[in-house]
Amino acid sequence: MIKFSDLIKNDELAREEGFHDASELEAEFRKMYPEHTSAESLFQVIRFRKLPMDEWEGAKINEKAMITKRADILFDVGKFDKSVVCYSAALKIDPNDVYLLNRKGDNLSRLGKFPEAMRCYDQALELEPDNEYVLNNKAIALLNSNRPEEALKTSDRALEINDENVLVLYWRGFIFEMLGRFSDALNCYNKILKLNPQDSEAWNAKGNLLSQIDRAEDALDCYDRSLELCLDDETDSSTWNRKGNALMELNRFNEAVECYNKALLLEPDNEIFLSNKGVAFMELNQFEDAAKCFRKTLIINPENEDAQILMDECLENL
């Protein structure tokens, strides 16, 4: 407790309470407490001491977990520039968290900052050299930075740790495709499907590869299997499109149009699907329908030169 007569002389205490000096405190207190401004009036001074976290009572806030959760949410919605800031903040709390290093690497990779991503993956691998998932993510980053040979070497290390990791096998297949080693890529997809015949993405990847090496009939079977496994999933619009492309190669144009229609039900404004459907109509000599497809494509993207050329060709044939 402190007497009012002493309080109005204590500049240090006044400044602690947010006043410029004791005179300013006195003026304010005489307004606030007009009945308690005699020299003997008593005021209680309450001070708070900041406790270290380990002395806190009750549930403690896990700052690292809170920041990491926010970073994960931002990552999942594609806000990579913001999520990388959060992962960096969490790493200041715990610089040796492999999960955080890996996720920060994934962020940087998606932002095209591959050298920085590599440093994150390498730091994580110094802590956990046998982490097949970090190795696989590093391989993906190397592939995306146009270093497929190095990507394959990194994938080799991941595969040595676990040769039945379907994620490693999936990306390994892509690496082989980039290297033009189609037989090796096919072996990867076949191994995935042997481990899990219900893997729709592997069926899709195998179909894409078979289509690429002019095995359209076999590719169709793969696309059908993929579509059977996840029918009505919006992500399958691209599978319907690719199946349509495979049917085009086999001159089965009416069936191709049906596939493009199913793709467009899921993504009505996809200019690629619309253009492909237009080409199928052209093959069927249905130039008016084709022109409608190209016209809508140009509404979506007026800079699509291919669509403009094809529409002009359709109009010449009407």
C-alpha cells in the first residue's frame, strides 16, 4: 500500500503505470478518485511477474504445434508462399524437426526455389538418413528442376530402404519416363498394381505411358480400370479426357466425343477438353458442332491460336 502523498511524488511508479511523470498521475487520479485524494489516502500497488513457461499452471500453449497446424492448412490449400513462412517460424523453435524440414522443402519446391528446397531435404536427411519419404521428395524436386539422372540416384536410395513403397515406385516411374526408359517405367507401375490392384492413379499412369508408346488398346483398358475404381470423382475428368485421346488414336471418334462430354461435365470450362471434342467432331465431319466447341474455347481463352485456326477451318467446311 502507498499513501497518496507519496504516490504523487514517485515518478518511477507513475511511469510504470503509463504516465509521463508523477504530476500527470496526480492530475488523473484527482479526476478519477476525487474522494480519495487526501495525503493519507491509501492506494494498492499491484505488480505482475512474468513466469518462465515451465512454471505456468494449467494447460500450456504448444506454440510450435499451433504454427505447424496453420502451416499445414495453408499448404493444403496451395498458399505455399505463406505456409513456407509458417514452417520457417516453427523451425526457429525446433530447427531439427524432420517433418518441418521436409514440409518446408516441399513448399520451396512448389515455389520453384529448388536450391533452397534441397538444403531443407539434405538437412532432414542428415538427421534421418533412411527416411524414404524425404528421399522421395528430394527426387521429385530434382526431377522438377530438370535433373532426372540425379533424381533417379536419389530414388535408388529410397528404394533400397523400402522396395514396396508405392509412392516411391510411382514417382520412380515418372523419372524413368523422363529418361525415356519406358520399359523400366512400366515395370514400376506394374509392381504398384501387383501390390495394390485398386490403385487408380497407377492405372492412370500406366495408361498414359501405354498411350505414349502407341499401345492405345492397352491404354484404354487401364483408363477403364482407373475410372471403375473412382467413378464420379471430379479428379477423373483428366482420365476421361485421356481415354478420349486414346480412342481418337484408334479412330473411334463417337466414343471419344462421349468421353470428352463426361470430362466436360466435371470441368465445363476446360479449354483443352473442349478443343479435343472439337477435333473429334471434325473427324466426324460435324463441322458445325466442332465450331461451337472452338468458339467456346476462344471465349474462355481468346489467346488460344490453335482453337482459332481450327474454327476457321470448320467455317470453311460449312
